[in-house]
Amino acid sequence: MARMQSRVYAVCSWAAYGSGAPAQDGPIIVKRISRNSGAIALLLAAPVTLVCASRDAVATDRSAPRVISVALDPPAIVGRSAELRVVARAPEAPVSGMVVRFGDGDSFGLSACRAGIPRPTPTKGPFAPGRTVRLAVPHVFREAGPRPALVRLAAGDCSKETQTASQRLTVTATRPGERPVAPTMLGVPLPGSRLPPLSGAGPLLPLNVLAALAQPARRALGCSGASRRVGRSARALREARRSLLCLLNAQRRVHGLRALRANGRLLRAATGHSNSMVHRRYFSHVQPGGVDLLSRLRRTGYLAGARVFLAGENLGFGRGRASAPAGMVRSWMRSTPHRLTMLSGRFTDVGLGVVRGIPGRPNARGATYTVDFGVRRR
């Protein structure tokens, strides 16, 4: 019976399981993840696929989110930043986000959702079930040669994560001047991404403008420190929030949208969720025990007295330079659901929860972000 040669990560609960799990025909239960949520990890016949689902409706390979294509842009060259661009789709729920863990230990994640009353039921766009989305994460390759990468896709909304699936890739970095190598899966080159159009009004803010915004010396633009890694002090966290708000509103200004106003109640909800993810070892819009986005907003009083409201949430974490506010905003703007949330003209308020560390590793040199968007009518 074939055995897996590398570790399998049940990242739906941010836990790692050792090698040696057998691959058999049909699913076998590896371990129950949570008594509260009833999550179960399943190992399917293909040893590269991991699916999580509730015990009441076990996920199948057909209903889980899946990778359609993968590309690196620019190609993976040692010492240079590249974007791993993934096109994905889930037939029964919107693809909400992605976590990528690279073989050198670096990881990056992003996720987005939307909720409200009356409950939004989109039939088109990235928040509709069955829609194709694009997701992008940055990475700097430090050494030449093939490196494993684990891509974890999630599908769901602000109240529950209905499906997750993981896919192993091999990414080969080359030295400057050498011929680039396409990412592979089980030794087979993956098709290059034919990227679907990004949702949201107007074009992406030009990269040279975003780069200018990220320069600390360009104080006239109001986004000083946007490329600086997040520090641990209260002052450093305040500066990171200011830079993040500046970058968000710069993107909205380019697209003719009004600026977002910082809201104290949303700030408490967002900061509490970022701290929860870091210290309770998960990455999701739903906390262990089932506390979702709307529950968190109600606890802070943001929704008190509101008869109609809309809320959205962007999550992200990363290590190294990509964890700076400018790196996070760039990835959100190049990922379909996150961009749509940032460029929604309906939102008026925002709370920015930025903390040092990444889920499960509070002392890591990285940052975790929760951005809560909202609008309410009495």
C-alpha cells in the first residue's frame, strides 16, 4: 500500500499530522477536528488532496473547491518577488480564500466574505456559488531548485466554511538568466492561468503608483511606512493601521469612491479577531465555537438599532516583506473577492485589526490582518 512521503496539513484547523497515512480507495477518517463544528479530515484516494466537511454532509471530491490553473508572474527567480496566481472554483459555495505554505517555511493567506440583512444572495460575481475567482499570493524564492508548496482553498461565507481542499505543487526557482520552469503537480506541468477579469470598478491602481505609496519618504502622499514590517509596540501597530487605511482609501480614490471612515466598534471587532486567529491557531471568518462575523459585530454594538446593514471582511497573514500593509493590499487587489470588498461603494465604515504574528505562531516575524467593512441604516 502506497505511503505519503511528506507531511499532510489539516489546515482547516491549522494542525499538522505526521507522514505515513495510507492512501486507499475511497475516503478514510483521519481525525475529528472539532467537536463543536463536527469537522472531519478525510484523506481521499489521491494523496495530494485533503478535504474537510461537517459530519452531517461529508465532502466529496466533486463538491470541494478545486484548482483550475496556476501560474507564477513573474517567473520564480532567486532573490526576486513573484506572485503565485491561482484560478479556482467551487460548485456549491463561493471560493472565499487561500493559504499557501511554501517549502522554505514561509506562508501567506487571504480570505474574504460578505454578510448582511437582508441577506445578500448574489447570482453573479465572486460571492456567488460556482463562480471562478483568481487569488494571488507573493513569495521571494531564496534558493534555486524545486520546492514543494501546499495550496489550501476554502469555500464558504461569513458564517461557515463549507468546504476546504488542499493541493500539493512543486515550484522551481531558477537563477537570473536561466529558463523559467512552470509549476507542476505530480510531475505534470500545470496550465498557465487564463485569468478571469477582476471585479470592481475601473482598473487596478498602477504598480508604480502603489510602489510610490509604499515608500516611507513620500510623506506628501500620506502613506508613509506602508512598506515597513509590522512591529510589536502599540505605536507600531497604530502606524500600520494608519498606513493600511491610507492605502485602502488611495485605491478607492483612484476608482472614484468615497473614503472609508475608521470606526471604533469595527476596530474592536477586527483586532479581537486577529488576536484570536494568532493565539487560537486557525485562519477563518468563524472562530472556534461558531462565533461568526455578525456575532462579533453585534458584541461590539456596531449593529445596534440597525434595520438594514451590510458587512464585509478581508483577512490576511504573511511573513517577511509581504506582511507589510503595502504587500497585503497588493495581494487583496489582485484577488477577486477581496478586491470587490475593498472597492464596494456601499461601505462607509472600516475597522482595521493588525497584530504581530501569524496564526499559531505569535512570535513569528509576520502580521495578521482583519479588515471589517460596514454600512448600517436605522
